[in-house]
Amino acid sequence: MRNFHLAGRSTVHAQNAMVATSHPLAALTAIEVMRAGGTAADAAVAACALLGVIEPQSTGIGGDCFALIQPRGEGKIVAYNGSGRAPMAAKAEWYLERKIHAVPLTSAHAVSIPGAVDAWATILSDHGKFGLDTLLQPAIKAAEEGYVVAPRIAFDWKNWFDKLKKGTNTERYLLPHGRPAVAGDVIHQPELGKTLRAIAKDGRDAFYTGAIAQDMVETLRGIGGLHTLEDFAAHTTETTSPIGTLYKGLDVWQCPPNGPGITMLVMLNILSRFDLTKFPALSVERFHLEAEAARIAYVMREEHVGDPAHVKVDVARILAKEFADEHIGKIRMDRLLDLPNVAPPMNPSTVYISVVDKDCNVCSFINSIAQAFGSAIVSNKTGVLLQNRAGGFRIQPGHPNCIGPGKRPLHTIIPALVTKAGRAMMPYGVMGGQYQPVGQTHVLTNIVDYGCDVQEAIDMPRGLHYEGVYQLEDGVPATIVEGLKKIGHKTTTLVPPLGGAQAIWIDWDKGTLTGGSDPRKDGCALGY
């Protein structure tokens, strides 16, 4: 039960439909779409397209998309993999011959073919009532008529100013005053508006063929990229089934690899064998167990996960009880496991949108341009800010995540869906790059093991064991920090907030929806 003497948000409640997003205007747009008769999928696409304009450091049409959709909250769950591929000329040998041993994150080589627009079109074809012509209008209006910069977005603009100063076309498009945008600034992006208009008129083909694709290819090849028009024209979205595991009576679902949701499922398989309720939610023991489960799962991810269209990823073995058993017996409460130090190449930015409509269609939806402001490459004439998702590849022949022609990189973005006896209970996600599997685990265990409502679960202080250091938010009590140090954790206090969560809980008995939205972002949950 929330303590109303403490500062904090209340949960949001509704009977008909609900959305939780990282920006109030996106939440309002989603509600307006659903009030007009649109589905959860329609609402998610409209909100996401708008976020691609007003939250440019996190997402956009130059990025990728994953989604989990469950019709009427009790039908078959469908997973959408809208991640882009490397150019067909991107062979590991090409890079090694040029002494390139890691993909430079602000180079053309970091740009994989953006998958979001095709994913949106595919999802709408399967689950929407409206088309891109209607759903892109709020984004077009924001780009052409201007939008007001929100505080959390301004924080990122300032933090990544040096990157934008050095980027390709970013100073012209994203630094209109020669300085970072500040909260309250009005930003116009007419070129992006024109591009969105073309997609609204002619659909996904306007983006992947013709003048827009040609401009993206010319921009990238002009700075050394290997991209071709054929690479863009050949892009497709994969529609597949989710993967899942059971955690204390609830089924937890993720998109399969090359998505990294399997990382979170391995964490749950490990933590399910411990009685977390023996320890307070804010305790050394709870934070230590979460870190150890994460370290095991992240090592697994780095060693075994890649694009299953190119390498074998043995999902069944990784999610089997025996795989967790190999590690559970080694975990000690008084010291750390001796594990390899995993150092993934980047810490991306993302938007996550949770939606439930009046027919209880459930949409768990995530869209990202990878690192903040992506590659810092804006297409010459179109205003499209391109992702740097290919920076997630290794240039290491034989490794499952080695770059290769037409290959999809190991991703970081993961939409989640919790069900019980086949019925949707909670579409949710936690943005924040490498933090996402830990963040989803943290929020879910706050609810299941510690009895939090969705907002309390989101609000609770967080930590991420990353590159050998336990990064802890300043809300983690000093006594816990000291206790973690005593058992061998190197710790540091984070100044920026860690991740950003959105969640909706479905109460089938009462016929109500309960939403929570992360105060670490600008957004909110809204319902009607």
C-alpha cells in the first residue's frame, strides 16, 4: 500500500482502455486513437510515430521495433521482430582487412537497415483498423508545426551535445540554435515532416524504395557505408511466436532471439529457486541475488545469442531447468561468483509503450534508435536520424553475434507480457539499453514477491551490475551499498536515472485496468 506521506505517483485506473508512455502527448495521442475506434496496435503506432519526433534521442523512423500482441487478451500471442539487418556487403573480413575490430558507434558501419516502419505497417495490417495515413498525422503536425521540449529529453540533449556537434548533419537538424535544446524550447523539423507525409501517403514503400531510401543510401555511402538500395528494398519484418518461462504461477513472454528477452527469462529461472520474500525488497541479499542472476544470464547471452537465421541458438536448452541448475548451486550469499567480465558495446535509448484497448487487445511495444541520438547521422535531405544498432555486432569470426551480410545484431530492446492461465495480466517494459532484462526482472519481482502495485514496483530504487561495477541509483540506501561492498561488489552511484518503465495491470474480475509510468521519464499512464 502506498504511503501518501511520501512523494510519489498514484496508480492510474480505468475501465475501457489505457496506455502508459514516456511522454504525455504520446499518451494523449494513443487515447484519442482508441476513443476514435482504433485498436491497441493503432494507438501504439500513433504514439510511437509521435515519440520519434518529440523524443528524438530515443526513437524514430530510423530505428527498430519489437512487439508482442495478444488479441482480446486471451488469444494467441504474436511476436513481431522489426529489427534491421546489416548490408549485404558487411563481411567480417572486410572490416578486419581495414584493421576495424569493433564497429565505431558514430560511423556509417553502425547503421543497420531501419526496421521500424515496415514493422508498423505489418502490425497494422494484422491488428489495426487505421492505416499509416491516419496514424502518422500527430507526428507530422509535431514535426511541421513544432513541439515543446520536455525536461527529461532536454537532459539528454545536453548530455549528448558533443556527439551532436560532431555528427553528420546533426548540427543542422538537431542543434537549431547552436546549443542543446532546453525544456520549453520549440523545435521544428520540416524535412522529417515531409518524409512522414510521404510514408503516410505511400506506405512503407515510400521509406524503403524511391527518393527517401536513395537519400539514406547516398548519405551513408558518402561517409564510407556499404549500404545499397537493394539492402533497403529487401527488408522484411519477422512474425513469430514468443518464448517464455514460468515464474511463481505467472507465464512471462518475450520475443525470441535475435532479441535478448531470453536473458530476462534466464534471470527468472534462477531467481525462481530462491525465496526472495525472506529478504526485504531493499536489502543486500535481494540486490546481490539479482546481480548474480544478471551476471550469469548476461554471460549466457554474450556466448550463445545471435541471429537465428544465421546461427543456431538453442533456446530450449538455455531455458531448461538444467541450465539454471548448473549455476544456482554455485551462488553464495557472502561473495561473488567468478564469472567473465561482460562488456556489451553500448547503452542505448528507447521508448516503450504499453496499451490495452476496450476489447482488451493487448500490445507491448518497443522502438529504439539504439544509443542516444543513434549514430548521430541524419540523412542529408529527409531529416531521418539513423540508428547505430549495428554497433551491437562483434567483429569476431565464429562468434554467434559476429557481423555478416544480411544479419541482424543481438538486440537490447525487449517488450514483455505476463499472462496467467492464458490470459494477459500485464504488458510491460523497462527501457534502458543493457539494463532492460534486469529492469523487467526487478519490476516483476517487486510485484510478485513484494506485493507492490505497478507504480510502486516502477518507483523502487534500481541497480545494474555492468562492466564489473554495480551501478546503483542514489535512492539505494547507504547501508545496502556498504553491505554490497563487504561481500565484494564494486559500486558506483548513478547520477542519471536508470531506465524507464511502463506497465498496465489487467484485473479481469473487476473489469479494470491499472497503469504505472516511470517518473524517471516525462510520461504518464492515461485511461478512460
